Amino acid sequence: MLFKKYFFNSLEALIENKLRSALTMLGMVIGVSAVILLVSVGTGAKRYITSEFESLGTNIIIVQPGKTDKKSSMRAPVTSSKGKLTLLDVDALLKRGSNLSAVSGVMFGSCSVKNEFASVNVNLLGSSDQLTKIFNLVIQDGSYISKEEDDVGRRVVVLGHNVKRSLFGNEEALGKLVKINDSEHRVIGVVKESGDKLGFNVDEIVFVPTRSALRLFNTERLFGIRASAKTRSGMDDAVKEVTEILKERHDGEEDFTIITQVSMLESMNTILNMLTYALGAIAFISMLVGGIGIMNIMLVSVTERTREIGIRRAIGARQSDILIQFLSEAIMISVTSGLAGIIFAMMMTYSIFIFYPGFDLRPPFWILPPAFLMSFTTGVVFGVWPARKASKIQTIDALRYE
């Protein structure tokens, strides 16, 4: 019953100064909304990066020649002359890798591709038939490189979507001949349009058998090896197995670097978590500004209502009654602002998600209770001083106040 009394008294006091109360609440609304929105940006970025990684494939293991200590780096180390990976290493992993579902040697480089109509400079990726089991590579027309074609290094090519369009336009490309660095290759497939994923644009790449790529670049060294673990839980066992097999083949020397999809995601999540915390801290400053606004307006209210305080004290109100009255007003401002800020942030993030579903900005549930609690705490902290000041006013001084 007492709570109900304070509630309605506070509500009445705020309604009497609608504009001032609304402007004071606006600062807290912005602060609470900023906390939720900025945390949502951070978590949305994490969701986006994770989905982009998983769209490339799952349980991916990257093996690069050359040893580096930066195992958590987002980018694989470049080919090093100190390390050497060959097709014999790939064969050993295929035969002995019990924790691996697929293995492919890869050769990467730039080349020119042309026919009688056009010429384009693109990236070339040499791989085996296993690549489609490692990466989510969807063939729109024709087929991908077969095991037989890779074993003999047949001069066939699978075109990225944009490469096919540049060379053939809307015409049929399957069965046609193109020249890759003046070496004729027959088109056996076209990759489905997939766009840019983490800086890797499959649409701008041509795919040839690994042995064919090694001939084109006149080398026996692979750019690297790509593999896939059978399960995510078995990733550590797969990495250990790959390490042991390759070290055994390389005379006990670990002259290669292994990076997993899991380690790259963990590295990115660490960075994004720090970004989220930093953004949340910046938004918290907005709440402090809103709290200062509450304290300022409550101090003004105490001054304006000095005679009211004197009359209430004269008819029997205690110091604690006055303190609770003004503190409840400050809390009501902050709590109402907190709820409004949460609703506004939810409306904003869900509206953005409806129009841009690819970037999920919907706030995580765990941020909502802390955001509301912070608004409540702000009202208490910044409302105590004005409330104490009001409760300390002497009755006779308040009645004399003009």
C-alpha cells in the first residue's frame, strides 16, 4: 500500500512537468538504447563471421609449407622455401588419415584465360576431386574434376561464374576450349554464383586438376594441402594425426604450419568479444550522462518544491518520507526510460533484421536484464543526493522559502 502511494505521488509529480520529464528521460533512453544497439552490432558481427566461415565448409584443416608461430592468424602463412609439400604428402594423408574425411593438394596462382572472343586475368586453383567435400562448392553446369582426371592431370577446367560470363556471355560453355597461359583446356563445369566470402571470391577463379596446375607453373611444390576432419569434436585428433604423418615423411622436421577453421573462428571471436565490450563501455558513458541529467533535474525539482517539503514536514512527514519520495521519482524516471530504451532498441534491431536478414542485429537476450538493471541503478545512484538534500531541509526554512 505504501509503495502504491509513492508510485502515484511520483507519477503525479512527473506529469506536472511533462516536457521537462520527457527531456530528462530522453537522455536515459538514448543511453540504454546505445548499450543494446552497440552490443548487438558486436554479436551480429560474430554471427556474420561465423556464418561466412561455415558457408565455406566445415571442419577445415589448412596445411601450409613453412613453419610459423602465428597459428591463430586469420590468414594462412604464405609458401616458404624452407618447407615443401608434395602430392606424395597428400597420398600419405589419404591412405593413413583415419580422422580425415577428405584431403586435397592445392596449387594457387594467377593466370590468363582466353578464347576467341575474350581474355581475362584471374586466379587459378589446382585441386583434386576431394575439394568439393572440403569446401561448399556447388557446380551449376557440368561436373567438377573427377579422380581419374586429377590422377592423369588431364587438361580440363571448371570456370567460376564470372569467368564463364566474361568469356562466353550467355552461350553454353561446356565442351568448349579455352587457353590457360596458352595451354588448351576443355571446360567441364561452371561453378554456381556464390559471391565474395571473407575476401575469397569463387566466381573469379578457374579450377584445374592439381597435376595440370603443377605443369602450368612448372613446379612440384604444392601451395598447400586442404583437408576436412570427420567431426568437429575430432578436430584435435585429426590435426595430431596430420602432424605425425607429415613429420614422419619430412624426417621428423615440422616444416609446415597447420591452421584449423576452429582456431580461426576462436581468434576472430576473441577480437569481436573485445570489440563488443569496448562498444558496451562507450555506450555506458551515455547512461552516465543520462544519470547526470536525472540528478540535475531532481535538484531543480527540490528547489522548486521547497515550500511543498516544508508543508509536508509540518503535517508530520518524516525525513525518510521526503527522501523516499524524491528517490522514487528519480527511479521512476530511470526505470521508465530503461523500458523505453529497451523497446526502442528492439524495434530498431528487428526492423534492420527484416530488411537485411544477412546481418543479424537482433540483440542477445543476456544484454536486456543488465541494461534494465543499469538504468535502475543509475536512477538510485544519481537520485540519492537530491533526495538527501530534500530530506535535510529544515521545516521552518522551507516554510519561509519564497
